Amino acid sequence: MASKRGTGKRKAGAGKISVTVREIPGKARTASVARGAAISDLLSSLRINRERVVVRKNGRLLPESEALSNGDVVEVVSIISGG
């Protein structure tokens, strides 16, 4: 008798989403984060100091608590000050 296995197949990384991260100027990379992750989670996973950047998601400034969705474009802009 053949053993039965579940018919539901999980794709590798099914609990993750993919977002594009653009670090101004010009650098872009793809990052994977857990489904339901917030902007702050992404910054932490990329080791980006949240106190030194402004973040836009899909062109809009949003709080770091904003959830990410698959395919989002996140722009990380360094805050520069001088005197």
C-alpha cells in the first residue's frame, strides 16, 4: 500500500514577500521579508539606521509601522545635515 502525503504543495519562501529597495542615489536591490512585515522590520533586516533615513513606499512618505506588500518599492533616502 502506497503511503499518502498531503496534496497541498508549498513553494519555497511562501511565507515571504519580495520588495525592491532603492537607496538614493541609484542603488537598487531586491529584499525578502516575512509576510506582514513593516517598513521598520525591513530596515532592521538590512541594518539601516532608522534615525538617519527617510523612507518612501511606492512614492509616499509613510510611518515605519506601515505593512509591506509583495512588489512594493521602498526608497531609502539618507538625511544629510551640515553647517
